[in-house]
Amino acid sequence: MKKTITVMLLIGILLLGESFADKGSTKTSVRKNSPSYSFMVDGAPFDAMPTNNYTAMLGYDTPKATLTFFGNALRDKEGKVMPNKIEIEYTIRDGVLGDVNVSRITYLYKNEKYNLLPGSAFMSITKMKWNPGKNGFVMNADIFCKVQKTFVTEEFVPVFVIRGSMQNITVNLPMS
């Protein structure tokens, strides 16, 4: 009798676990190459827009790229829209994977602008593949940084930690 109860309990646990499995896993080839990103800001997930949620451009005369990730906009009590975005500017090292120099990070949240604390940004490129025309590339990267509002005295201003990962982000020359 004990064995029957134990077996039934195990079967129940397996069936319950199957009900939470990802049913869309048959489309992994489509998801594998589609652009995606995720950021955590002080341990809370960055709420990304469902579509048109990022832009990424190369500089014309500089070896820099600017990545802008858009979050869902918030509204204040009067109904005014408050944008939510993370913007990263870094120096491209052609064909070199690993750490890159991040020159600027801005986090815009509830109409407050938080800027990169010097020496706190670490970005590692894990994939960089140029397209055949050499006018853009696809990249994967991981990032860690600290941002803070700019005040005269920054002693009591909170610091936010941003951690993130980007996969298959396409970076192109801007349209002229």
C-alpha cells in the first residue's frame, strides 16, 4: 500500500511539472536567432516594451556604438507620460571579444536621469559577427554598472545597480 501511494505521488508530481513546461519549445530555432535582452535594475526587472524595444547604431566617424533599450512608459498622477529607457555607448574593438570601454550609460526612469558612476561599468562582448556589407554586426554582451543622479553633493543620493544580458542585437550604421 505504501509503495502504491509513493508511486502515485511521484506520478502526480511529474504530471504537475509537465503542466508548467514551455509548450512553445518546438520553435527554438526561431527564438535562438531573434534579438532579446534582459536587465535588472537594483534587483527588479526592467519592463521592456513588447515591440520596437531597442535601437542600436554605429557612429559615422568614431568607433562607438550606441544601444538604446526602451521600457514601457509610466504615467504620473496628472497623466503625463514618463519614458523609461537605458542607453549605453561603448567603444567597438573590431573582431575582439571580451571587455570593452563603456563611455556612457544613462538610465531614464520617472523623468529622473541617472548617469554612469565612473569606473563602475563592465561590459563583455561574447559575440560579434559583421554582416557581409560591413555596415553593421550582430552582438551578444553582458553588462554590469552603477548609475546615480547628478547632484552638487552625491553623498546621500542612492546608487542603482544595472545588470543585463543582450543576445542577437543588430547594430547598424544610421540611415543617411
